[in-house]
Amino acid sequence: MAEPDAARKLHFSFGRWIIHNWGFYGGSRFSHFLKGLGIHHPDDMAQFVIVSYHRNLNRKPLDVKAQITYYQEKRAKENEEKLKKGKVLHQETRKKKG
């Protein structure tokens, strides 16, 4: 199976199992290791594990740096889009004394 297909199909089954049982939301040692690499979101952590394992099984280079860059750029783009869609609820200005 192709890598993108395997990653997508396994995310909501094996990926959820990884997130829950390996303590990605709770702060396991492995999740802290992945955060140190630059992957901060639990879904990205699980996806990283699945893709890396798929590459290992198929004797392909893991290319960890490229994977990390991909997840960082993906989250940055998502955050930027959220900020663009947001609206200001209340804005205050301060008056200078004197």
C-alpha cells in the first residue's frame, strides 16, 4: 500500500490506539521526546510513528527532518488560517496621562 494511503487509513484506528496507549495527551516520555524534535500535536505524533514504521517496513529512508518540517509547516498554516477567520470580540485603547 502506498504511504499516504496507509497513513490515512490507519490514523483513526491504529493512530488513535497509539495516542491513547502511549500517552501522547498525558505527556509520556516518548511524547516529550517527539516534542523535543519539534512535533507537538498528538495527531502529528501518531502520524509520524505510522509513516516512520511504514517506511521502515518498506526499507525506505525515514527522512525524519523532512517529516518534522512537514508537520511544523502544516500546523503553522492551520494556525494562520484560524487567525484569519477569527474576529475581535472586544478592543480597548489606553489613554496616556498628561
